[in-house]
Amino acid sequence: MNTHDYLLIGGGVIGCSIAYRLAQAGYAVALFDSGTAGKASVAAGGMLGAQNEFERENPLMEIALESRDMFPDLRDELLEESGIDIEFRKAGLLKVAASVEDRPALMAQHQFLSRKDSSVLWLEPDEVPSAEPKMTAHTAGAIYLEKDNQVKAPLLAHALLQAAVNAGVHVYEHSKVQGLLIENGQAFGVKTELGTFFAERIINAAGAWSSSLLTETGFAPPVTPVKGECVSVKLKNDAPVKTVFAVDGCYIVPKRNNEMLIGATSTPDSFDPSVTAGGIRSLLNRAACLLPILDTGTIERTWSGVRPLAADHLPVIGPHPFIDGLYLCTGHYRNGILLSPITGVLMGKYLSGCPKTAERLAPFSPARFLKIKA
């Protein structure tokens, strides 16, 4: 009989991180992905924008900062456990106001962040090239976030998957979960293309596809797909080193070998994997305005990915409100890479009954979406 302690649905960085930590704790874990594990995660730019993402108080910020600070140790751990270097790079991030209209909001964000961390610096337009020589001086200013570093997302996804496998997780790729097994309000297994699997606890970490698996449970959180298109440009030499993030959402993330990852468009409610000429043209135009040297590069590849966005822009983490034994961990939107280390750790503690962890995760409870009836 295919029986485990935990069944994980979704093989992205969130699912693999949770599976890895649970297996380390001695549990029997099986993980299912309808395609190749990590496929959605590898589309990400790999930014660790724990400060970049926040303009005001947010219940996610403390957790995001803690997760960002876990990456140096995680890099070493995953290299030992999987043999894969996730290419953690410490160069910082410049958040840029590309136009005068963007300046007031960015200055307000600087004031908010700098009150919490004195290392957050404001740069006037003529100071921006001193932080990144390849940047244009024709901006309306920037914030320099020296602690918001980056990793290579495909390598992180592969490393977490391999570490999970090496820890004993049974991974079933190209194995779509067709339905949940539920009886008397208790989840006890899943139906897949490979057969039926059983466990007392099931974790739905299927990202943008998570809600579709809950249609028969009486509750599905409002998590929707947001398609993002990206393009990679290869420079011959003199490549920038700092991540550049424009207020309008365009970003450039320098990788090894002078490769620049440029993203991302934003198309709500779309699973369409196609990459459009208009989307790529928009990205290249916006990126080259900030880093003119990009015009000298060659296009290496284009791709798209789908990010899971909850209605209130916060992750959805915790028990299903009606079904015992069923847990949700989705809605990380564009912070899946950033939040993957701490999500695995917190879920392990939460599932072991830690009350402090339950309190930390309370703002992200799926039950917050239940309508209050008069």
C-alpha cells in the first residue's frame, strides 16, 4: 500500500523545501508534480527582495527578512546535501524611479525602510552611477538595498529537489493529482495517474494551480495565476553586477557569464505559456533605459512563468478550514524563491504543534477568506 506520513502536491521550491524539512525530521514523504518538478520556480529571476517588496508595515516583512538572511547557510547546506551551487550573489539591489512621477512613492518607501535599517540609502540621480557604473544618470533617484541579494532560481529549485530526494522523499513527476480522498471531513489520500496514495496529512503547495484541487472541499482561497514573460540578454563584457528593479516592475538581474535576466510582464488570470513580441519589446525598452549597455547584448532566450497571487497579496499557509488533515501553502506570488527557506522550516514546526509558529503564521491562515455571515 502506498502509505506515507505526508503527501505534498506541487514540486516547486515551496513544496520541495517543505518535503525536505519533513524528511529530515524523519517522516515518510511523497511529493507529486503534474510536470517536471520545479518548472514554475525556474522561471523566476532569483531576487531576494525582502526589503524591495515592502513600502509599509506588512505581516510578511519580518518573515521575509528572516528568510533572506537564511540563504548563506542554505547555500552551504544545499551544496553539501545536493552537490549543487545555487549561485548566491552578494551585490545588492537598486530600486529605481525611472520617471519623476515614480519619485515620491520611492522616497516614501526609503523613509519607511531606513527607519528600520540604516543601511538603506537614498541616491539622487547623479549618485546612481556611483553605485552601479553601468546605470544611466537619467533617473529620478534610487534606493540602494545592500542586503537584498540574489540566487539562480533554477539551481535553487534543482538543489532543493535533489536534497529532498537524498533525504528520502519519494518524488513522482508527471503524476497529476486527480483528486483528494476525503471522508467524514478528514483527508486521507490522493488519486493520481499512478494510483492511490494514502497519508494522514496532505499539503497542497501547487502554486497557481492550488485552488483547482479544492473545488469539492467547500472552500478554495482566491489564488489566481499571474503570467510573467522574461528575456535573457548576454553581454560580451563590462556587465553590471547589481540587481536593478524599477518602480514600474521591470527588473534586471545579472547572473554569471554576463547573462542579464530581464522581467517581468504581468498578465492576470493566464496560464498561457506563450511569449509575446509586445511583452519582450516592452521589457527590453524599459530595461535599456536604465542600463543602456543592454542594447549591445544578444538575446539568449525568452520564457514565461505563472505566479500564484492571493487576493490580499499575502501567502496562504495553514489548515483547510473544513477538512482535517489538509493544509495549504500557496499564494507566494513573486516571493516564492525568497520565502522558500523559511517556509519549509516554519511548516515543519507548525505541523509538529509549535504554538509560537502557529501564532507567526496566523495572518496567513486560509480561513481569513471565509465570508463573515451576519
